[in-house]
Amino acid sequence: MEQRNERMLVSRPRRLAAALLGLLLPWLALAGCGGLIPPNLKCQLQLQPQLPPGDGSYSIDLADSSVIFSKEGAQISVKFLTDDELNARFPPLFDGRHINPYTFALKDPRKGYVPPRFTVFQVTVSNATYAKIEFDPGKATLVTDRGEEYLYYDAGREGANPLVGNSFTKYYKTELGISGNEKELSLERMGTVYKTIYHRNRPVFREDRRTGMLVFDALPEGTQEIRLEIKDFVLSFDASDNPEQTVDVEFRFRLDRKIVEMPRRGHTVAAEGG
């Protein structure tokens, strides 16, 4: 009798635990569909070029959505690059380290998604007719519809030129004596910056072209329209190699920002939504 009572005392908690588990499993499944599992969010940012009416100097390349300014054989082509495009161009190292200097790798825990790190344009300058033309990224300004103005990021040392607004070397702290893994990662990123940025004082001679990144701070939330202002695009130089003929260029874009829920691996958004 005592052994039977002992077996009953041992088996009773087991039966109770099994019953509770049976009740909890459906609730946990519903809770997962109901949103207790954090959603997989993504920030999608697109810039749509807006051509000035009645101005034939501007056009859109339908192949890649870049906007082009042309003047007698000189061209400036501007294409906005999304974070997905940038990450595809600069993938992680073999060990998974994120070396893309233009994007973040981790989600912002307060927002639940990876925010933009910068606003990046690919600029291509082509010269078909002039002896020498020059685009100076130091004379480019990004202006929002709310009046904020942003200067470009330069690859050189801070203060190397009075037109420099921001410095990648300062941003990545390569001048602050950092060491170890942080320094190695920053140097990897700076190496990519040096190779891909549009540098200053790089003229484009006849039948040649030059391409590079033009980088600004990330656009604040609530921005709906922006314009990229380029001052003193040089079309010709005098005998002393000073700019002789210049033109101001302006590119306008409408901004479309969406925070969307992405499907998790092995699931669909509909399933996550319950």
C-alpha cells in the first residue's frame, strides 16, 4: 500500500505537468502569431528622380533609373544606391565581418530594423567633346524639403581642404589611436572608401569618364523630397588652368520610405500575422 501511494505521489506531478504543457502549447502558438515574437522589419528607401519640366538637359536612364545632366557632350549621371545594392557590392569577409563602409550590419534595438548609415549616390562624369571637365564633390550639397543641408564625406584627412564638410577618417576614428579588431575593421572599411569614393581634383579628359561614390549623412525620417545641388561644374579651363566656363546642376528626387515586415526563414508573413 505504501509503495502504491508513493507511485501515485510521483506520477501525479507528471500528469499535472503534461496537462499544463498541453494547455500552454496552443497558447504559445497563438502568441507567436499574435506578435510576441519580434517582427522581422526592414527599412526600404527609394529615391524617384524628378525631371524639371521643359528642360531638355535632364533625362532618366531607364536601364538603371539614374538621372543624367548633359551639356554639349559633358554628362553627369547620378544614381541613388540602396543598402541592398551596397551590401551586394561589398559583401562580408569570409569570417562574416561586415566591412561595407556605407551600411550598418546590426538592427537598431529601438526601431527593430537596420537603419540607413548614409545617403549614397554613384556619380559618373563623362566627357565626349571638351578638352577637360571637372566635377568637384566638395561643391555638392544635399538639401531636404525641410531645409536641412548636408555636406559630402571626404576620404582625406579632416581639414585637408576648406571645402571639406565631413571626413571618413574622423567617422571611422582611424586618427584616434584605436587598436585591435576595431582598428583592423576600420582600416578595411577605409580601404574600400579610398577605392570607391569620388575624389576631388580629378579632371576628366576628352573621351574619358570617371565614376565614384558621393556620400552624405542619412536622411531624417519625415523627409519627402531632396535636391542634390552641384555648384561650378567646370566645362573648360583657361591657359592658366583656372576654371573658365562653369555651370550649376541640380538633381531632384522624391523619397519613398517604408518599414515593411519581411518573412522569416521557413515562414511567411501571413503565417506570422496569425
